[in-house]
Amino acid sequence: MASARRLFGTDGIRGTANTDPMTPEIALKLGQAAGLMFTRGSHRHRVVIGKDTRLSGYMIEPALVAGFIAAGMDVAQVGPLPTPAIAMLTRSLRCDLGVMISASHNPYQDNGIKLFGPDGYKLSDDTEREIEALMQAKLSARMASPARLGRAARLEDAAGRYVEAAKATVPRGVRLDGLKIVIDCANGAAYKVAPLVLWELGAEVIGIGVKPDGFNINDGCGSTTPERMCEEVRRHGADLGIALDGDADRLILCDERGRIIDGDQVLALIARSWSESGRLVGGGVVATVMSNLGLEKYLEGRGLALHRTAVGDRYVMERMRAGGFNVGGEQSGHMILSDYATTGDGLLAALQVLAVLMEEGRPASEACHVFATWPQVLRSVRFAGPSPLDHPEAKAAEAEARAALGDRGRVLIRKSGTEPVIRVMVEGEDAALVEQLVAELCDLLAAKAETSPAA
């Protein structure tokens, strides 16, 4: 049986650059182990590697390249490109493996490694466990002979391939002429390709977060801090604002008034549009436990179902594949449109929203606020050492909060899969009660984070 996962979290391996587990040594071992695992058959094996704009990418990438070459794999390096572009290229280039070096929405000090199989989908938990187990073994005897070493080369037309693929997802005949769009690329992986796609489709484009320097990724910009996007939309009189995160696999929008449009509203808009045009498959959409109850009630009113999963776009995709759905996503902005992509793609989701605006001839303030949200508050409690969720008092407080809401709300407390924080979400019809319960739960968890868990 494969060992438990230590390195892999909910979205690959992630951590502070140049400290465990984001070190050149681990990247080298990962390249060797994953290279061995995905060397299947007698053909010349190949891996494509992309990255975002973090300074530490210059450290992680060559270590991975060395590992794959040692395992006998050829390496295609494409430089900064969105995560979904790497998933697409893995399939279109007939690669055996795809790798994205990115810590998504985290600050520049962090980095991460995401792996895609030859089908363009993120690896399963079981496969990640097998890779981890292999990394613990002595691999030197299994490395390629001198004559079977891989080669590395730059793929010069990778960005153009993704730009054309993105444009092809827009319904035939739809152009963005006459629209003014603010696009915030978070100084990340999409800083070149996203503005280019919008411009080539006819829009007037105002780009922000498009001057990466290795340190400014997600720094006061992007989907996690959309205030700048909202301000620029109002200042320029734009029709829509689009904010991507560091690796462009998710988005947050704002309308022409600068009001935020989150992932739940985008899901509702696409579900409605695709259902009316006969394109929605599966009779509903897939979302996570974080999605607002307002979305669930809205879909029910249209005869559509909301299927919930654990937090993480990989789990959304797994449920989509198992149930035959073609639309899924997260409130945080991961949108998966499986007709076009095998993972979340912020730009493709934005293009679908823009197509609806052009087809309906309505401003975003009317078209994109699809349902009334229930009051929902999400806060985080950072901890060091053991999780405060292990305390009996924390479990009792959670049960009391659930009882206070009854069937008119939800409580969700979970440990983050990417950083040492506890996420506390409370949702219900009574906004004051929601605020009170969140405050009480966070205060208790913060206090317990300073002590050792009970035996």
C-alpha cells in the first residue's frame, strides 16, 4: 500500500521557496520519481513544464528539468503561461506529463508544483501517494543510461497555441467590439496572453498587473485583492473588470459600477445561458461546500441541481467526470468548463460571461448578479503546531453553532490544504447571527491555537 501523502496537498506541492518542501533537492527527486512513473512503453517520453513569474521559478524549474532528463524524459519548457495552458499543451503535444510551477494566489515567497497526467487532468490522490513513496526510495539504479538521457528545449509557439484555443471557445460570430475591459493579471502567468486574447477579439483593453518583476505577483492585485480592478473599472468607465490570480486558473469579476461578481454568480450565469441554449450537460452544475445557498436555491428554481464536493477544483472535476457534468466551479473563482478545458481557467470563464453580455445586450450590473446571496462570512484563523480543531471545545462550539442556525443556514470549519490556517464559514438568513457565530468560533479557535490539543 502506498504511504500517506506528506508533500502533496489539495493542489500539488506548495511551500515557502528554498525551504522544505520547496527545495531544489525535492524538485529533483520529484522529477526523477514522476519521470519513472510516467515512462510507459517504448516511445520517446516527454514532459511539458510551465511556470508563473515568481523569482523562485528560476530555481525550481532547472531542478525539475534535471530530474526528468535523468529519468530519460525529454522536456519542453514554455516559460510563463497559465496553469490551464499547461494542461491543454500536455494533451495537444501528446506529452506523458505536464508540470506547472506556481503557488497560485500566494505571495511571491511561496511556490508550488502541480502535475497533470497525459489526459490533461490533475493526478489523483493515489497517484500522488505513489510518487511520494517512490521519492523515498533509492532511485539512482533506476535512472536512464547515458544513451537514454532526455533533452530539454524551449517551445517557442506555446503562447500562440493557447491564445488561439481560448479564442475558439467564444461562440461563433460573437465579437467583443465596443466593449471596454479592465484585465488584472496579478503580475502573474497570464500577463501576456490574457490581454492579447481580449484585444484580438475586438475589445478595448486596459491591462493592470501586467509588469511582473519576480516579486510583485499577487501583490495588491489579482483575484484575491480585486479592489484595484474595481477602481480602474470606475475610473475608465469600463464595461467589465476581470481579475485573475497568479496562475490564471481562477477569476473574480466586477460590473461597470465596480461591484464584485464572485464565482457563484459566474456559475449561475453560465448554467442559465448553457441550459437555455441546450449546452448544459448533466441537469446541473458541480460546486463545493463553500458555494452560497442562494446559488443552490436559484438553480432549484430553474429545475437544475447543485452537486457539492470538498473544497478544491480537482474534486470538482472528479465529480464532473463521474457524473457527466460540463460546468463546475468554486465560489473563489475556479471555473471548469469541461467542453474546453480539463482544469479551472479564469480567462475561458470570463469569455463565456462576455459572450452573454454581447448576446443579451445588457450591462454586467443587470446580467451578472443572477441571484440574491444569503449572508455568508468566511474568516481564517492561523495556527502553528497542532490543529486547534482537535480540541473538544472547538467541536462542541461547532455543534452549538449548527444548532443555532437549524435548517436555515450552514457552518463549515475546515483546515486549509495549502497553508496553516483554519477556514471558518457561517451562512444563514440572519446576518447578525451569522456575524456573531463567526466571531465566537474564530475567537475560540484562536485561543486554542495557542495551547496544545487535549489528549
